Amino acid sequence: MGFLALVISLLTFILITLLSSNSVALTQDGKALLEIKGFLNDSRRLLDNWKYADEFPCNWTGITCHKNDNLVSSINLANMQLGGIISPSIGKLRRLQRLALHQNSLHGTIPTEISNCLELRALYLRSNYLQGSIPPELGNLTNLIILDLSSNSLKGSIPPSIGRLTRLHFLNLSTNFFSGAIPNVGVLVGFGNKSFIGNLDLCGLQLQKPCLGSLGFPAVLPHTEKDETAVPSKRFSRYLNGVLIAAMSTMGVALLVLLSFLWISLLSKKERTAKKYREVNKQVDPDPSARLITFHGDLPYSSSEIIEKLESLDEEHVVGSGGFGTVYRMVMNDCSTFAVKRIDRSREGCDEVFERELEILGSINHINLVNLRGYCRLPSAKLLIYDYLALGSLDDLLH
């Protein structure tokens, strides 16, 4: 009986040893990635191989690790049609050097916890639906070389802390809703118009657009004044009173003129604000038969450049066709890509379709709808300009 108990105990010990030797524990970086996945809407199930059963996340889709310690060095999930928000757990990946989540459908705010990734060198969040402001804590990412937050719905002012990123070589904050003066500090001084274009309420030296003071005219720095505390003698009092009255009269006339300009400026600004989310910019080409209109912020290109690209589209750029027109892939000189739907003006009913699409889509910015950037009227056709989705058509996926 005692021998049998000994054999059972020995077998139990061997079984426990085998189970413990074959079991693995997922690393802390792997657990953080699973927390991040929990906040994402992976409709195409591209992240199904992110599993607790693995010891390391280094072979997961879009994940790269440091070779020496298997800690996550890069997350590349661009163009995967991911929805949801960016989890604060991103801050647990302390050795992360590259975060690429661009051209998805992410919304919500940029988590301040990203500032914990002190080795981060490249942050790509462009072409999503991110809201809120830029966290000032991003100024702590002193190793950052690339920062691309363009084509989102970000707003507020640009934090001066970004100027502390001394290694920053590429900055793109274009096509958002930022406002106020661009801080004239640090590396922000070295970036030009292309980094900030498409933010109607931004001003500053970088845009060559002066900022307006509280009275509606360009603000200037106050002049340095010398000490004027000495009290004038009585014999100059009448003279000074006369000068003061004359100066006040002159200032009154100037103030009246300024108030007139201010009133006109305020009316103009109010009108622009009312149209901000509809028709924000109209560019008319010298050719009266060609007209370009954009929505939801300016496209960072000139009217002539866009029209030239539109007119050069041919059969090799076709990506699909429908009952009222053909869809083309248009690539700009900076490699930004757009989808262009050409509606043949000779087809019966095309005008009604064209106007209906503009009326409905031109004023909508929704997470589940492709963004209509604008339209162009050419002599031979009408064209709708959309954000380009690189993963094929919905019709092909459904059928």
C-alpha cells in the first residue's frame, strides 16, 4: 500500500514537471500589445495571430522586436482598416522606436502615455479621425525624428514643447483644425508652409500669415520705454495738456477707422466660421471651364497642380468603374494618393448624380464613410476627389 502511494506521488511529480516545462509565459510587451488590440476594431481579423499562448510577440503581424532582448521595437499596422482608439497601454512599450498606425479609421485622442516611449524615433498617425489636441508631453520624446499627424480632426494650439525636439527632421501637421499662432521656438522655426498648410485658423512666420491682435490688426511687440516717472514742472503743464488733447483727438480718429475695419473683419470671420465644415476653399483656374472646390480643409496643393494631375489620368490609372463613371488612382508629387471618380458629362442624368453626391457627402465626415476631399469641373467631365483606400473595393470583398 505504501509502495503504491509512492508510485502515485512520483507520477504526479513527473506530470507537474512536464507541464511546467512545456508551459510558457507571454512577455510584458506581449501582454501590453494584447491590451492595445482590445481597444481596436480589427474587422478583417488581421491580428488573429496575436495570442496569449506565445512566449514572445516577435512573430505577430506588424510587430518587430530587438534581437538582444525580444522587446518590441516597431509596430507597423498601417493601411489595415483598423477602427477603435489608441490604448494608453502603448506607454508600456518602453523600447518602442517606430509606431505606424496611419491610413486607418482610428478615432479618439492621442494618449499622453506615448510620451513614456522615450526611444521613439518615428510616429505616423496621419489619415485617421483622431480628435482633441496634441499632448504637450510629446515634447519629452527627445529621440523623435519623424512626427506625422496630418489629415486628422485635431484642434487647439500647437504646444511649444514640440520645439524641444532637437532631432526632428520631418514634421507634418497639415489638414487639421489647429488654431492660433505657431510657436516661434526651437525646431518649429525651421519648418515651413508644407508642415502646417490646411489649418485655416493657424498663423505665424512659418505660414507667412501674420497673427491678429485682440483688436483685429496684426499684433506687434511693445516698444521699449525709458523711465518716465519724473514729474514735469508746472511751466510745461499747459503745453503738455495741449499735446495730450491733440494726441487723444488723433487717436480717437484712428480708433474710429480701426473699429470700422474691425467690424468688416468680424463679419468676414463669422462668415468663414459658418462655412468651415462645408466649402472652405474655392480656387478658380485661369481657364473658366475648369473649377476646383475642396472640403474639410485645404488640400496642400495648388489648384493648377491638382488639375494637371486630374487631366493626366488615363487607363493605366483605372481601379474600378460603375454605372455613372470610372474610378482612378491619382498620385501627387509627394506620393500622397487619392481616388478620383470621373463622371462623364455626356451621360444622361450625370448632373443630378454629381450634385446629389456633393450635397450628401460634402458636409459629412464620418468614421465609416470615405472622406470626400473635393470636386473639379473640367470641360469633358466632372470629378470627385476622395481619400484612397488601398485594399480593393467593397463589391469585390462582398462577392
